[in-house]
Amino acid sequence: MSGDGGEVARAEQAPAPQPLRGRRVCLGVSGSISAYKSVEAARRLEDAGAIVDVALTPSAARFIPPLTFRSLVKGEVAVDLWDPSAPAEQHVAMGRRADAMLVAPASATTIAKLAQGIGDNPVTLTALASSAPLVVAPAMDAVMFAQPSVQANLELLKARGAFIAGPGIGRLASGGQGLGRLLEPVELAAAVRSAIGRSVGELRGRHIIVTAGGTREPIDPVRFVGNRSSGKMGVAVAEAARDQGAAVTLITTQGRPQGGYGIVVREVETALEMQAEIGKAARGAHALVMAAAVADYRPAEASESKLKKQDAEQEGMTLELVENPDVVASIDAAKLLKVGFAAETDDLIRNAQAKVAKKGLAFIVANDVSQSDAGFQVETNRVVMLDANGGVERLPLMHKYDVGWAILDRLRAHRGWA
């Protein structure tokens, strides 16, 4: 089989995850130059499995023709309250069937109307007719956003349970830089997932710590001892936990992930830094999923300046290494369930099983990283979950998000999960 054919076959075996499958989301669009992002947000919500209905204010329809949304989404598009061809009480039906409502962009005018309960257009009327979680994504000039009236309206919405997503800092329509930029579509879709999870998810009220990426142990300011871990598996677990309503702390060497809305991110580099951050986060946490690939050794001393090549008469360089602590084994917090990972290239079951009791794990997730379609750098994984009692659960090739969901299902079923 050709390389291209192999990629197709793997895609068929592990379809992209759909975290919003079976959900209905209403997207409210108000008048703003950033309304162009709402088109991509609708696409991302539909790609995640949701059926999207769209409501536009009259001003929004001047920025984005309604036909654009009618061509894109599977749901209905509401534009004109007085359109005789529209379904009767369309806004009521859209509001009642929504699992979440996202208003993006939310202009200062729309935010004021939402806060005061003014229903004079399809967006605000639909919001009034809905009891679903409301996500408001402000977008306006920085000076406008800073106005006390705008801030008071946002605080009022938050007090009533609305989720305020953003705004971000960046280039504004005025050409300047400031706080007021609409979040990117990937973050808007993530905000909807987070809001639904916090409302109905099975991990509400729980705090999950997830680690991700390979640690980087410095040799000098430009070089380090590390490994090939991309952090994709840890991020996938964190997103799955977030989508199930958990408070999530992601401790990662890879920086803040795209689509990480609702996840608290702590950035580290070394094993010792990761160990310290886990220790801080573990107070009151319910579980630790140790997906990070921690380097077993670190240089005994890191040079403060870049090391140069040796003189011509000298061959090679000796680097003294010392052992890093076993981070997951060292974490001893009351009622904290720990899940470990084992990246192996041979004797997968035997090597992974030996680590369960040694590290005090509820169970371990083992994967063969020598396979091209699983392990490091790819979106899919094929894992085996093993517990201290000899239980073995093999999962087929799956997207890492779906693997993360399976890990959390097993965690909730564990006898130590109170």
C-alpha cells in the first residue's frame, strides 16, 4: 500500500473526535467588523459535531450576508423578526432547544441589551428564550471595552451565570493594539465546550491535574537533554476533562495550547519544575494524569554560557548526568488518584505492569511508541490500560482526545473515586 493510502486507512480507523456530537448550539452574531470570525466559529462548532442555529442582529447582517450562514450550518438562520416566511416564534424554538448559546462577536450595545433583558432583535430575543449556558465574547475598541458601563454590564452577566470569553489583546479595527479583540474561532468553540461541561458534565466539581510534553533538562543556554514527546496526549486528556466539567490544571513544557479555553496552564521546562508545580496544584485535587514524558536524567551542571566545540586534538565531550526524581511516585497527596503513562518500544505489558505498584498508580496507560500511527508527534494512539490487580484493557487505534475520554471514564469507575 502506498504512503498516501496508509494515511487514508488510518484516518478511517480513527475518525476525528466530535466532542459536541448530539448538541445544539445557537450562535448569536452582532454588528462588528470581527463578525467574519463568527463564520469560522460556526464551522468549527459543526466540525465538532454540533448542529448550529444562527441569529443575527440587523447590523450583523450588514457585515455578513445571511446566505453565508445558510450555506454553512445545518440549523436555522434567524435575521428578521418580521419575516413572514420564517417559522412562527423562531427565536423561542431556537432558544429552548439550545444546549449552549454563543454570542460572538458581542458588541457593547448587545452586551447592554443582554444585561438589561432587552429583546428587540433575533439575538437578544433568543437569549431571553433560552435557559442554556450563555457564552458572551466581547469585541470592541479598547477604550469602549474599558468604559465602566460596559464593565458593569459584563459583571452583571457573570453574576447571572454567563461565561465571558475574552476579549483578547491584539490589533483592533482602529489600527491600534489593545484589549478588545474577539477571540479566535478555535477558542470560541472551546468556550462553548467548556460552558456545556461546566453545566452538565460528569466531572463537575472535580479538579484534575494533567501533565504534558517532554521535560527539557538544560546543558547550556541553547541545548538540553529531552525526548520526542509533543504533548499532544496530555493536551487531549486536559481538553476531555474540561469538556466533562472538571477544573483542569495543565502543567506543560509545550506552552499554552490552541483551544485551551477554560484550562489553567502552568508552563515548566524541567522535571524539578514540573514536580514543584504538581505539588502546588495537588492540594485539593482529585486526580493526576501524568501524560508528560519526564527525562530520566539531567546534566549534573548546566553551563551558564554556550559550550563550544572542543579543540581539534580533543575528541568528543563527556556529559555527566544525574538521575531525575520519579515525579509521579513522589507525589503523595491524600485522596489523589494517580494515572501514569508508559512509553515503551518492547515488552509493553510487562514493562508497564511493573510500574503500577512501584509508582502508586490507580492504573497505567501504556503505548508502543515505535509504531508510526501511535505515540509521539501524531494525533492518534493505541493504548493498553493496566491496573494493580492485573486487569488489562486494550483500546483500538483512536484519536488522542477519545483516548483521553476513555482514561477519564476508567478513572471515574475506580473504587477510589469518591
